[in-house]
Amino acid sequence: LLAFLLSPWQAVNWSVILHLMLAAVTMVALLRRWQVGLAGCITGGLTYGLSGYLVVRAMSPNYLAVAAWLPLLFCLIDTALTTGRRRPLVWAALVVSLQLLAGHPQATAYGVAAVALFPALRTRRGGLPTRVAWVGFGAAGGGLWLAAAQILPTLELTTRSARSDGLSYERFVQMSMAPERLVTLLLPSLLGNSASGTYWGDKADFFIQMCPYLGVLALPMIALALFERRNAVTFALGVTGVIGLVLSMGKYTGLFEALYGLPGMSHFRIPTRFLLWWALAGAALTGIGVDHLVRGPVRRRQWLVGATLIGLCLARAAPLLWKMPAIAVSDT
């Protein structure tokens, strides 16, 4: 839609910025669903929308468009899970169809897999009806049906592509995150930064695929949420985040030999794309941790912290909105 009003590079830039904002807003909606206060919602939203993992995706607007809708999909499935209503599943199917139309099947598949895993984990700890959890899988089928006009030709095209018979195992595990790179959870530029031309990591390990950083507050707030808010939600989020980190290590885990044999998996590559699970779960836990930290008898503190965070966000975003450089597009 932006392409009708703006030049191509302006449309792409605004698409990136708006989807980063959308990612933050949908995370706020998810945390509000879990009764998180204002400060926690804003912190969680900013942690997800401005996380290193999403910001570096500016070079892949289609991936970012999928990730931006994922918290809302979680919110709708969780609503259906806890209330037993089916109407949220209709909206969830619409969200899945938008993700499919964005044009990054791998991101959509991994996101839907996370949404399918979450109800199972939440049900096990929370004692909720298993039948309702399984109803959530209907959202994926509904999304496929709504996006069929694009999905069916895409499937036909796949049979004529270089991936028609799947990728080799070497390509399948390419750009796995080495365990020692987990230190970048705290020090994102330890190996340099591609934005400044100082990245000196392995040439096969692109910086944009190796950035799990969520912010300086993330790890302590995640620990606070897991140890102080021991409930079904934090348990499910914690397991989802850990699985995302483990799967991002690909060939270093010994698990990808089995995953390679699963139907459809051999068409995908770059295990670090499982960091999408970590980014979403980690951001949500960060918001929950901040909520636990600031919530107390003096309720005004939440509004003060929230207003401060909004001010910092606007102060940082204003220069980007006024001076948007063209995004460099490679020949490939």
C-alpha cells in the first residue's frame, strides 16, 4: 500500500519502521492479556520491537512482517485457550494468512510451530483443557485456506526451484550459532558490527543471522520473571525461549540430524532463525520481570517509568523518521 504513495525506497523504509512499531504494539497487547502493568508492557514491547534480532531484519522486510504479527497470534491463541471461545481462532487464522502473504514461509512456519508448542506447555502446567489447546491448530489451517491464492502457485513453483528436492545437510545447518557466541546476549558487538564495517566474524556467519541481543535489561528481568512469577505462562515462555536458543545452535546440538528428516524441514536453512522463539519469549519475560520489579503500593511509579520509556523511545525514533536513508539493496 505504501508503494502507491511513496517512492520504492521510502516505501520500504516506512514498511520497516511501521512493522517494528507493530511488533512493539502487539507485544504490549500480549502482555496486557496477561495482566502486566504499564511499565512492563512498554518495556516488553520496546524489547521486542527494538531487539537486535528484529532491527537487523531491516534487510529482510518480509521476515520482519511475519515477526511483527507473532505476539498478536500468541495473544489470540491464548485467549481461545483460556476462555474456550472459538472466535479468537478466526482472527488468528487471519493473522496467519497475513504472515503467509508476507512472503517468508520459514518465518511463518517457525512462528506457527511456537504458537502450537505454547498451548501444550501452558496446559500441562495450568491444568487447562487439552481439547481447547488442540483447537488452536485450526488457526494454521484457516490461515492456509485464506492465503491459498498465493500458497498454491508457490507450492507449484517450489517443484521447479533449486529446493525442489530439499537442501543438502551442509546447507541445512549453515550458519548455526556456535555455543561461545551466546556471550553476544550481553555483548552484541563483541565480534564487531556490520553497520560500522567492523564485523570480523566468520564470513559464513553473517552478523544479521547471529544477533540474539535483546537489550541490557533482558537477562536480569528474565531471571526475575522466571524465579519470582512461577506460573504456567512464565514456564511456557521460559521453555520456548530455551528451545529457541538451543535450536539456533544447529549442528552443534546433535538435534538437526533428526530434524532434517522431518517433512518439509529440508527446504529450510539457517538454524539461527529459531532465535525468533527466543526474541518473543525473552521480550515477554522481560516485560513480566519489570512488572514484578515496579509493581507495589505506590502505583504512580509505573506511570512514571512508562512515561520515561515512551520519551526515550520517541527521542530515539524522531531522527529516524526525519532522516531516512535509502536502504542499500545488493545485486543478489
